[in-house]
Amino acid sequence: MICRYFCFFSLCLFLPTQRRCSLAHVSDLHGRDTTSLPGFEDLTMGYNKYLRPYFGGEPVQIAMSLDIASISSISESDMDYTATIYLRQRWTDPRLVFHGNKSFTLDARLVELLWVPDTYIVESKRSFLHDVTVGNRLIRLFSNGTILYALRITTTVACNMDLSKYPMDTQTCRLQLESWGYDENDVIFTWLRGNDSVHGIEKLRLSQYTVERYYTLVSKSQQETGSYPRLILQFELRRNVLYFILETYVPSTLLVMLSWVSFWITLDSVPARTCIGVTTVLSMTTLMIGSRSSLSKTNCFIKAIDVYLGICFSFIFGALVEYAVAHYSSSQKCATKAPQERPANELTKEMEEVKIANILNSSIASYRRKISFTSIEISSDNVNCSDLTMKTHEKIKCVLRNKMHRIIGYFTIQNPSNVDHYSKLLFPLFFMLVNVFYWAYYLYF
């Protein structure tokens, strides 16, 4: 109580003699509904803090300005950001006009004796007013009745993010100030100096983002209980992609290039080529899992980095499949090599098979000669389907059979060593082409 008296007496020293406070007014301060501001008893006698200025008349104009002290964190998983701001509100109360051209800074605890706007932060999840060493509030009274009310607030505000282009994305976040209970018939919110009402945001240095631009808006919020004034600070944050290039894009690209080394290893080196293929596939899988760990709650988004890692994984897996195809074709070709290059038991077995095949072929030839109405020429690959004596469905089957033989022959690998030869050229070429489309799409569209 002694400290309160000392505060009130110190205020009185700066005021005219006829407006100085007395202990009687101080002791009676909290005993009345309509209290007087200590040191301004004659001025605020009958002042009611529960009624806004111009009550029953025109709305109160409240001009605001902001200083952004810091944006400490921007969370993609929670889709919010945390900022510390200095909020300043100015309005004019004709009940507090006094003579002179001075202004007085009052103790912040005296705000309980004045009417103040019911401003709140829209979409705020958590907020608090700093109170070290005392509540970080400021009340300044001007002679024309203007009141400056400043607050230091830390708030966590929701920010809906589109992560489809992550990490080459640009996010647009908002800080919205609105009246909670007074509609537009009671208060009007305006920015004090337009875009110049916001300071500090252009000087921010964030870990992952760069502030592209910001601007202020004046809007209204239509609710069931009325239309409420709203001020909006909208700012765009562009993510710094260099970190992700060094951490994800470069390693994944190098893994793809490592998978191409197997094309220069002979087909007979099965352990070497298999080891390279399996190792690169597992390394790429680990890299994909690591890239998602920081965004575990946003896996529903198909992000740009996921697309690139999927492309790299496809090329690495394709290199492994390429070796399987080349090795299989090589083994099939070895199965049909010259008889003199084979073992004796394998040669004897094949000679027996040839004899059986010759017997069957001679039987079929004699049977064909006995049939006079057919003139179909049977060859190892194609069948002549132009015989007029064939039925329609037989001709269709014959044509389809010939087509299948041609298609199979077209895809049959005659020289397995050519698979690696073409892969050395095609894999890097297609990978470069896909990269051009990828970066062009996500950077310019």
C-alpha cells in the first residue's frame, strides 16, 4: 500500500496544483464503481471504465501499429509459427482531455482504471503477456485525450501451409487482430500508417526461411453476433533450399550415379554387380525414411522432395533389374552354344534329342503328304495363312500366332553385352531429362 501511495504522489508532482491527488481520493479509489484516475480526479470524476468513449454515439477509431521482435519457430508438422510482437493501440477518449501540450506515462497497473479495447489475436493457439520484471505494458496519456496502450506479447498462431512443393515452397502466413465483443458499430480498427505501421519484419533472420514481402489489410469478420473489425498482417516466407540440396538432393543423385558403375563391370562378376545394386537400393531407402522423419505428421502430402527421391529410387532399382535381364539373357545364350564347346555327357544327351526330333519331323512330313487339301507351309517361325481351305477362326489363330512370333523375336536379346552398352547411354540421358522437367516444374510453375 505504501508503494501505491508513493506512485500516486509521484504522479501528482507533474500536474497542476488544482489537479493534484489527495489521500482521501486514493483511499476511496476501489470503493466506487466509477473511480478517478489518481492525479486526475477533477478530470476523471465520474469516469466509467465500463463504457467506451462516445458511448451511444459514433464508433471509436483505434489505430494500431506492430513491431515484430522475433519469429522463433515455424513448424511444418504443427502448421504454426511463434512470434514475439509489440502491439501498440491508439484511440481518443474525450473524457480525458486536459489543458496543455504535455503527455504523461502512467504506471501500467493503472490500466485497470481505464477503458481499453478488447483486441485479441485470431487463430492464436497459445499466447502470454511478458511480466519480467513487471507486466510489459505501457499507458501514455496525451492532452487531447489520446491514449497509447502498448503490450509485449508472445503468441503461437496457426498458419495453413501447402507443402506440395516442399522444400521449394513459399508459405503465406497471417497475423490477424480483431475485436472480441465490440462490433463495427462500436469500434473501427485502422492501421496507423498503412504498411509502415509494421516494423522489424524486414530485419528478421530465420533459419530456413527468407521474408519475401509483407503487407497490411483491413477487413471485417462476419459472425452470427455481428460484423467485427479485423486488421491483417500478411507475410510470405520463402524456404531456403540450399540446406536440402546439400542434405538430400546431392546424396540421392550420387547414389543414382553409383548404380551406373555396374554397367562397366562384366556380366560374369555376379557378386560385384549384385553388391552395388543392393547397397544403393538400401541406401536410397534409408535416405527416403530420413527425409520424412522431420515431417512425420504431414506424410499425407506428396511433396516435391518425395517425388525426386522416388525418381532416384526408380533409376537405382532399374539398374538392378537391368543386370538381372542381361545376366538371364547371357545364360540363355550360353545354353545354345556350339556342341563342341559343351561337355561330353551334355553332347550325348542333345544328340539323342536330335534323333527323336528327326523321327518326329519325318513322321509329320509323311503325314502332310497324305493330306491333299492342305497347302499350308509350316516353318520354324511363321505359317502361311493364305490357304483358302482354312476356316475363318483358324486363319485368325494363325495370324495371331505369327504376330506373337514377330513380337517375341523383336524383344529377344541377340547379344546380351549390348544391354550394358545401351544402358551406359540411356540411363544418364533419361535421368538428365527427368531432372530438367522436375526442376522446371517446381521452380517456375
